[in-house]
Amino acid sequence: QTQSTPVGRKRLGAVVSGGASVEAIAGVAAVTLAILGLAGVLSFYMLAIAMIVAGAALFIDGISVAAAHSQLRRAQTVNAGKNDLVQISTGSGAEALGGALAVLLGILALAGTFTATWAAIAVVLLGTALIIGAITHGELHWSALAHYDLNPPARAAATRTLRRTERFAAFGGAIVVFLGVLSLVAIDGPSGRSPFTLVLVALLAVGLAEILDGFAVMGRITTKGAPPRDALEHGVSGMP
């Protein structure tokens, strides 16, 4: 079981942290594009591109988590009790699917085949994918993915920090879904601009949630435990 060795853990961890880093970077890009759109700078194009970027980030993150989880299951290092809230493979697949559909709708927007209704639906998809992704991340077997061995207190603290952050990301996803529903309702209202403004605000929230989620995952994987007390007293690192 190569996943049980430090090299194996780092290999699997690199897959997940790579997807998380892409998600965080894409989140920054989505936030920037949404702000430009809200400021009136080529709003429609900023909306479409932000949708593609945010969707691609969720797709990549979902695929990377699914790939790592598949390896863990093959090595039989996954505890079945970890899947109480959601099946990891199903959750990752749903996250990737939601991201892929958002990318498709963004491409259709740039191609000129787009409506406010599709924009609102894409936002709902992104928000749902965020929620599912956050729940999925909370259920992963992180000790098998971390780059470093942690003592029980450090491992518990790092996992608590991750799950706390994922709750915020899931809450952000719920806000995005709410804004998507509001934009669907606003389509029939008197203002033609209102739905797209709501979509841009939702994409801003998507980007922020992706940044939060991405950095939380990277932090959990790369957290390095403190050296043993006796090593500190003798001035020795104590870490591999």
C-alpha cells in the first residue's frame, strides 16, 4: 500500500492540493472578473468568463478529489465510517458535473446563445456544487493525504480547522443558490439589469467561497507538525 508511505501520501496529496490550488487561483480570478462586471466594465463578458473560470475550478477540484479517493479505496485505507454524510465519489462527481455545466453555459454565453434564465440556473448549479464539494472535503480521509505525519493533537486541530472553514464555504454556496433563485425571480421584474447584477454578485460569492475552500484544503494537506519537545530542547528539528 504505497499510500501508507510518506512518498505515497505526498503523491496523493499533491493531486488534491493541486486541484485545490487551481480552485483558489480561479476563485481570485472570478472575484476580480465579478468586481469588474459590477463596475460596468464589459459586464456581460466578465459574467460569462467568471462563470467559465469558477465552473472549471470546481470541475478540476471534483476530479482531483475523486481520483485520490479512488486510489485510497483501492489501497483499502478508507474508513467506511467516513462516508456518513455523503459518498465521496458521488459528491466529487456531482461537484465536477456542476462545474462542467457552468463552463458549458459560460461558453454558450460567449457564443451568443444565452439568456438571463440560463445565467441564473448556472449560478444555482455553482452554488450547489460548492455545497457538495465542501461536504465532500469534510469527509475525506485526510491522514492518508497529508504530506507530514502529525501527532494526534495536531492532526485533530488541523482537521477541525479544515471542517470549520468548509462550513463557511458551504454557507457561501447556500448564499449563491439563494442569489440564483432571486435572479430567476427578478427576470420577470421591471428591471432588465437586476438579474445580471444578482448573478455577478453571486459569482463574486462563488469566487470567495472557492478561495476559502482551496486554501483550507491546501492547509490541511501541507500542515507540518511541531517538533517533539525533547528535540526542541536539544535544538534538533525532529521532522523528516
